Amino acid sequence: MASNVICGRCSAPLEHPSAPCRNCGARPNWTALERRRKSPLAAAALAIVPGLGHLYLGEWRKAAGIMGAAGLLEFVGLDFDLTAVGAVIGVPMELGGVGLWLYSIFDAYHSAKRLRGY
């Protein structure tokens, strides 16, 4: 199956953007960009804001989940603190948000190390 890429030397359609030309044998004169390595310490430092370290690493779904969950736990837990039920439900919810925040820092650091190949 031919792609929409043509050979720069003979204008024949290429099978794949990185494949050599069947007609003249020319190879592509470009190379793929290497992904920039992310610093584990920078990821952990950015994770002080829940989810931001994962955004830095490009883990969009995990970042959105952590941001949403931490925000919801803190917001709902704070509202429960204003009622008589607050000591039973509100404080554990806020502690859950703090636990998720600490996990976010830990996971951002270790995810960056995993992405670097350590």
C-alpha cells in the first residue's frame, strides 16, 4: 500500500515514510527526533501541585484523574467540616486528599525514572 509520501529523488510513491525508494533506492534524509528525557526531581517538584508532575511527563489521563480526585476530596471534605458530621466523614476525606497528593509526588518521581530507563 502506497503512502502519501514521494521520493525526493525520483518522485515515486513510497510504501512507508521511512522506507527506501523501490525505484531508485534513495533513503530518507531525515531521522526521527529523540524524545527529551524528563528529570525525576523536576517531576516530583512539580507534583507539589497534584497532577502537575504527571502533566510534565505527558501522562495526561493520570494527571486529570489525580487533579480531579484530589480537588474533589478536598472540596467535599472541607464542606463536611462545617457540619456536625465533619469529624466522622470530612476529616478522613481531607486526609485521603493528602494521601493522594503524597502518592502523586511519589508516582511522578518513579514514573520519570521508569521513562528514563533507570
